[in-house]
Amino acid sequence: MTSKMAEIWEELKSVLSGSTIDAVLPPLVFVIVNNLLGLDTAVITALALALLLGLLRLLRKQSWGYALGGLLGVVLAAGLALLTRSAASYFIPAIIGSGLFFLAAVVSNLIGKPLALWASHLTRGWPLVWFCREDIKPAYREVTWMWALFLGMRLMIQVHLFLRGEAAALAWANTLLGWPVTILVLVLSYIYGIWRLRNLGGPGVHEFEGGKNPPWEGQTRGF
């Protein structure tokens, strides 16, 4: 069990080392300051915080993409809040993002190009032809449906709270349904995906690349 947990932790490191704080902290600070000091001050505070986080990333020689992406996201969200004079509008980009990812998951499965398959191929660089095998591809299709279910649920909650104008509830919903639940979904995806690949009986990616004939051991690590 310990080795399996260590394996899962290694798989998640790349996700956790990304723009987690940049995504979580500015919206929470925005809502708190909005409740205490008003919308204009909240916008200024969120922008200043995003700029500070970006500068810290650059000083630590981290990817400038994270710094710029986080800052641009806050600028867009804050601009929408100012234009509409509604704190709830700060979360429109997050709602649009959920909607786009939900559509990508559903459409990719319907056209036979599962989102999970492409995500793994692009991040790991494994041969696309391996992913497309009939004894491999179903695992990625089923995981993509799992993602679609989660994204659809998150989108419905976000839209419901936005229509009610509940900015504080939206902030907490985005936070809780953001990284915490996303990490849980990724862990479950990994565990299910590895089990399903073994169940399908196909070759592991390294066995495929090495041209090994069956019987195969199957995929033992990485999804």
C-alpha cells in the first residue's frame, strides 16, 4: 500500500507544482475584501496579489507561463466584475472554463478521441498508436466519462450560484471543487485506469515499444 501511495504521489507532483496557489488565493482574497471594503478595493487587492505571486514565481525562476497566466486570469476576472459591478462576475472565466472542459470531454468521447487519451499522450509522449489499440483505448474512454461527470456537476453548481449572485459561495465552491476534488478525481482516474488496462489484457507501453509478443504483463505504472 505504501509503495502504491508513493507511486500516486509521484504521478500527482506535476499537477501540484503548477499554478495551485495562483488559482486558489486571489478569488478567496477578492471575496473577503469585497465583503469588508467593497468591490473596487477587492479588485485592486486581487490584482496586486496576482502581480505579487507572478513576481515571486519569476524571482524563483519558475515558469513565466504560470506567472503570466495567473495574472491575465485575474485581470480578466476583475475586469468583468468592474464592468458589471457584480462580484459574482469575477467567476465568469472559471464557469466558462468548466463549460469548455465539459464539452471537450463529452465531444472527444463521442468522436472517438477521448480527452484522457490525448492528455496522457501529450504529457507522457507515449506512442499514439498504443493508445488507440482496442485493448487500451476503452480505459481512456471510460476515464474521460468520469471526468465529464465531475465537470458537469461542477458546472451546474457554478451556474446555479452565479445566477443567484452568491459570490462568496462561488468562491468556496470553486476552491473546494477545484484542486481538492480535482486531485481526488485524478487519483481515482489513475487507480481505475491502471486496473482497467490490466483487465483489458493489452501490452504495457514499454512492452509495445519493445515489440514484445503476448502474453504481456500489461501496464503496471503510469496512465
